[in-house]
Amino acid sequence: MTSDILSFRRCSRQYGYFGNDGFVPAQATQIFYGTIIHQVLDRCHRHYWGFAGHPQGTMPADADVDQYFNDVQNALKSHGVRPASPAVTAKASRVLRIFNRVEGPTLYPLIRDTEFRLESERPQYVLRGVVDVLARNPTAPSDPAQMEIWDYKGTRLPNLSSTDMRDYIWQMCVYAELYRARVGTYPARAILYFLNELDMDPEPMSRPLRAVHEVTFTTAGVQQALSEFDVTAQAIIGCRANSAWPLPTLNPGKETCDICDIRWNCPSPTTPYQVRLPIV
């Protein structure tokens, strides 16, 4: 999965414990936030398209978004995935309601598919990805070359020169290649939507400029991304074969380290963490 590639690139040691060995993190803040964002928006999309008895073309109201949020949150709790604090829950719920009001009326009618699964065989592995939204161009609704792929990120827009942004763009380029392998052409563009840019006071009534980053595709850019992903995939294969997960070569960032359960004995953390003993 492309998500495995990105997780390994962020911190190979953390990926080894939680992505490969199957340990469950005690603090699942990032898992909770990202999962609830994606699953609630998927229900909003389906609401508009007439699933679960709703008339097709009906926009979800705030009360509908809140109901979907509670349903998903309860399902996550049953699997041991909880937010770190009530503030995280409140922020996710607020951002989702704003997105639904700001983007829903324009985006939902254009959606062709959600959770759109793609895969392609590489020389030594199968590369899979899941596109959050496949949206059509209203002027050319059946032209595969005019489709957009949307990917929701539960963060703020990172610095355009950061490693996170570079990896996000490469991820979209890989999706473009998987899409081409399936339909014969690249999509028109990818839309990276950074939902935390909606977390403003007062609440925005239209899309903030920083909420969206558009990615266009060239053959050279796509091939560069595939080459980088191939290198990372080979590194993952090598680590699995040797049962060794080294420290990342690049700083994974304080946010990643703060929620990591193995930070206490990490030889090279972003911030030194003092070992805490249990209270008796």
C-alpha cells in the first residue's frame, strides 16, 4: 500500500513496530483523526447519492454529519481507537461540518466514486492505493482524462519545500500511474485537501486559499515518484528479511515522535523524552 511507503519514509523504526510487527499503539491520535475524517466524509458522499434511504441529491445537514461522526467514533472505540482528548474530537467534528457546508454543494454532485481502489504490479511487489474521491469534470463527465483525484489530509498545509509535501505529491503521482494502468491515461489533476485549514474562527464561509494544493502530472514526474517508491519498497523488503528496522535518515518531526510508544528508548528522538515510571 502507498500508506506503508509513506509511513516507512516518515519513520522506519516506528513502521517496523506498528506497521510490520502488528503492535497496537497506545495513543492512536493520528489514527483516530485521519480515520474519522475519511469515514465520515465517505458517508456524506453516499448520503448525497441516495444511500441509506436518503433522496438522491439531498445535502447532509449538520445533524447528519454529527450522527455519522458519532457512529464512526463508536465503531473506532470498539476497536480501541480513541482520541487523545475531547479537544481532538471537537476539532474533527467542527472541521467536518465546515467542509460539508463549504465544499459539499459543489463537490458531491461531481463525485464518480469514493474509496476508489487501484493496483499495479511492480517487478517485486504489487503497489496498491485507495483514492478518497474520483471526481468528474462537468463539461466532460465521461472522459477519463478529465477526472480529478482528491485526497483528504487531516493536517494543515505543510511547507511546500518540506519532505511531507514532497511525499504527498509523490503519492499523488503514484496514484496517477495506477489510474493510467487501469484506464489508459493520467487523470487531469490531483487535489490535496488539508482539512485543518478549515479550523478558523470565525468559521469560513468559502474555501480558504491554503486548504487546497493542486498537483498536475508529467511523465517525468510520475516516473521519478515511482522510482522513489521502488527504492523505499526495496528497503522495506530488506528490513523484513533481516528483521531490523533502523532509525530514519530524516527527522520524522516532533508530532510523530510525541505519539510514538517507543520514543522512550529511541537513540535519536526529535526531542529527548524522560522515562516515566508508573505511579504506585
